[in-house]
Amino acid sequence: MHGLIHRCVEVFIRERHGDPVWTQLASLSGVDPRGFRPFRRYAAKQCDALLRAAAAHLSLGRMELLEDLGHWVARIEQIRRILRFSGSDFGDFLFALEYLRARAEMVLPGLDLPQVKVSQSGPSRFTLHLRGAPGDWTAALCGLVRAMADDYGVLAVVEQARRRIIVEIPDASFSAGRHFSLAAPDGARLVQ
């Protein structure tokens, strides 16, 4: 498994719960407390052990933890900007998820994100099907989709059902949403 995924879980734990919790969870799961290197490959069982330890320590279900992780990822400004660039409205964003795997492979070969297929069964009902991916990806993507609905100002009900995510949009203009522009804000650095 790509080290960037392991590193993402590590940084999420450090930022949300602190370095002492990270050190404790690394010890419990047999992971090097110095952390992961983003461009190395690691055994998937290391990430699995870390997620199990984190869920138990934080008294969360695994899917709840992963959904929180997906929500957190969508709030990283550089990633948020890439995701918002995917569509002018929330529906466009959802359909653009079909290209996420291919786009990620161009930038980071071997990242191996799941393939997403999006279908629309009404003007405000979408189903995201994840192909060839463990259930963990479904939970993480569910959190990401919820965060992006907020970002677009859309009232959306997002439900996980096995390797599918069902999105109902009762109100597409619920709030103003967060500001988005292709240009960086004055004086802002997008890459640190």
C-alpha cells in the first residue's frame, strides 16, 4: 500500500488527537512512532492495525473513524481546491469522482484509489459505486462527500450501504457555501 495513505492516517491522528495519542497508537499497533514516509510502500496490515488501535482507543467504530478521516482530508486546503476544481456545482463534483482514480495515478502512480462509478436516478439522487475496494474506502469517501456538500452549500443526506454511497439532495442551495476561486487569495501560498 502506498505510503501516502499511511502518512495521511498518521497526520490525521496527530492533528486531530495530538502527538501523545499518535505515539501510543503507534506503539499499540507495532508502527514506528517516527511515522511513515509518503513515497515508500508499506504492508496494508500496518494501516489496518493502526486503524483498529485508533478506533478502540478513541471509542469509535472503524467506519466512523474512517468517515471522520475522509471529512478531514476534504478540509485540507490544497485538496479542497483540487476537489472544487472538479465541478461548478455539487452534481458535477459527484460525477467528476469517476475520474479521481485516473487523475491520482497521473500524479502519484501506485496510489491505487478505488474506481468510482456514479449513477443518477432522479434530479436529486445519486449513487456512487466503489469497485474493487475494501469497505474502508467507502466510509472515507462518504466523509469526503459530506464535507464537499457543505463546501458547495448543499443540504445532502449521504448514506453508506456496503460499497455504495447514496446521496439525496433535498436542497441544492441550502447555504452560500465556501468561497472558491481558481486564483489563490492575495498573498496565500497554496503549496507549503
